[in-house]
Amino acid sequence: MMATLLILRGRIRHYFEKHYTIIRGILKGLVVLVVLMLLTGKFPDGFFSNYRWVFPVVAVACGFLPDAIGILSIVAIVGIEVWQISAVQAVTLLMMIAIFFLLFGRKAKDQWYMLISVPTLSALQMGFSVPVVSALFAGPSLIPALVMGLVVRFSLDAVSEYTATAQRIAGDSNMFAPLQYLINYIISNRLLWVALLVYIITFTVVYLLRRANFKYSPQIAILVGTVVLYTLEMVSNIIWELELNLILTSVLVLVTMGIAYLFQFMHISLDYHGIRKLQFEDDEYYYYVSAVPKYNVAVGDKIVTKILPEDVAEVTAELREEVEKALAEERGIKIEDKKEEKKKVEEKKPEEKKPEKKPEEKKPEEKKPEEKKPEKKPEEKKPEEKNPEEKKEEEKAEEKETEDKKIDEKADEKREEKPEEVKEETKTEIEETSESTESSEKTENEEKPQVPRNKSRKKNRGRKR
């Protein structure tokens, strides 16, 4: 049910936006015509009683003109009707409206709508719906307009009653008699003061409950507001003996409740432009959420295509082509020209790279073995390996020197402790060293038969030294 209502609302809204100027002009013209007929109907002997054709002309003109012109035309026509009865009453009524305009009406158009709706709906016996419905969508700033609308309503009632009284005849001699009658009627009329009290209290109750942070606050506000309105009307009827029709008031209260629920459902439940405050709870926490709308409600006429996993690759390729086309059209370049340029670039790249890569790769491969061969030649190392005997001799001489040094150091240490034992040990060590040298020399002489004797003698002398 809710989905069908959303789709219906979306279609109506789409049609209204498409033909906005025509539909709004027609509706505004009808509203102006109904308001003029209801407000001037209180004056059967007025100026426009013989010129009713003026109302449709004014309504058609106001339908396609700004709202301010429509409001001013309604005020002017009602003022002319009152002027036909009493000029003083017309001037006082227009002065009150001018003071209200200077104080409040300059800031918001809603003030003017409230000012006109109160006397218009009161003529249809639907004045109770004004405070309940207006409190659902507006704030306390409309209370002055609500008060002024009630004053205008009872002022028009006073003018209509003044035409039927005998004081009108006597008032011709007294210029301010109509004004005195109007003031006395407003002050002494208990219905006016009861209506002011009931409307203001009902408006504030509905507004406060509607702004509260709990579930179904607008619906509860409508219910409580209508109950408060009905109880106040009944209590005032008992206290001041207003002689109200209980059956009629009960029916009117129920009708106002139904109208308020209809407006609330069509405007709030189906309007997702405003921020919604929610609260709920679980076993551990309380949750307070403010839901901010992101998108408008979609219309049901839109076609939805289901994409299977097999078709994803094809769809992505098509999307890429479409994106490339759009970008190419924006930049003023055709896709075919781009493809030709890419082919030319791809053809040029291999032609330029082939001659560069081949010589660079072959040259180092040919040069590398030529450079490494001379480094690995064993020709330079051969002379070092030809005289291994000299190397051995030098190493042995170094070892003997180090051994002699160690022996001398040990002998010195022992002499300090036991000089007699040291001498014997040194003698034995010297004899052992001499024997080892002789044995080593014999082995060397056997290994070197070709070396001349002079060279061997020189070497032995160097060793003894």
C-alpha cells in the first residue's frame, strides 16, 4: 500500500513539475474565486452584488500574477464591500490590516495566508481545523496572524449585523456610530475571546507535541490537540452559556481530526525531504538517530536492467567505449584519429629500437673474453714459482730467528732464578740446535747437487752470523 502511494505521489509530482505554471495558475485562481465568493457573501446588498462577473476576471488575472497581488485584490474587494455599508468601519478595518502588515506581514507570506484562511474557513464552519493543521507545519510565529484572522472574522460579522439593525438609520446623523458599534461588538462578544483562547492553546499543544522526540509524535499531537479543543469548547459553553450546538461541534471536531490526519499523511509520511528523528533501544543501549534524506523517492516507471556475472566483462567494455567517446567529443578529437596515431607510434618504436639494441649487445660479448685472457695468463706467475727453494730458505731463516729469540728470553728468565741449571739447559739447547742445523744442511746439499760450492758457503756464513 505504501509503495503504491509513493509511486502515485511521484507521478503526480512529476506531472505537476512538468506543467507547473499552468496547474499552479489554475489552482491559485480557483482559491481566489472561492475566497471572494465566501467573504462577500456576508453582504447581500453590497457593491459587487450586481457585478459578480468581476470575481472570475480577478481570479483569472491573479492566477498568473504574484501572490501579493492576489492578497491585495482580496483585501481591496472586501474593503469596497464594507465601504458601501460604512466608510468608518472600512477605514478601521483597513487600518488594522495595515498595522498588522507593518508589524508582521512584511517578513513571511504565511502570515497573509493565515489571515485570509481563518475568516474563509469560518464561513464554511471549518475554523477548528486552522490551529490544528497550521501547528503541524508552522511555528509560533503564526500566532499573531491567527489572532488577527479571528479579529477580521468577527469584524466582518459585526459589519454584516450592523446592516440589519435600526442603528444604521440613526447612525446617519452620528458619524462615529458605526465605529462605536464595531468596538462594542468585538469587546462584548464572548465567542471571540473563547475562540482566541481555544485556538492559541490548541496551537501550542499541537506544536509542542509535534516537536517532541518520541514515536508517532505528529499523530499523537493531532489526537491530543483535537481533544483539548473539544474540551475547551465544552467548558466555555458551560461557563459562559454560549449556546453552542453540541452535535455540530462534535462533528466539526471529528472532521478537523480527519483533515489533519490526511494532511499529515500526505505531507509528512510521503515527504522525505525533512530530517527525521528516531529513537529505539536494545538490551544495553538507547539509540537516538537523526535520519537525513540523501535521494528523492524514485518513480516506478524507470527500467531496471539485471546484469549477470557472465555479462560483466561485456558491459564494462561497452562502458569504456562510451566513456572514451564522451571524452573524445568533449575534447574535439575523434577516436579513429587516436587509433591511427597509436598505430603509427607502435610502428615507429620497433624500427628505432632494433638497430640500437643489436650492436650494443654484441660488442661487449666479443670484447669480454679478450680483456680477461691476459689477466689469467700464467706467464707472470711462473718466475715466482721457479725459485721455491729460496722462499723455503727465507722462511726457515725467519723461523730460526724467532726460535732463537724465544730461547734467549727463556734463558734470561731462568738465569735470574737458577743460574747453574740455566747454564746446563742452555748448553743442551745450543747443542740440539746445532745438530738440527747440521741435519738440515745435509738434506739441502743432497737436494741441490747443481748449486756451486761458493754459493753454499756464502749462505752458511750468513746463517752463522
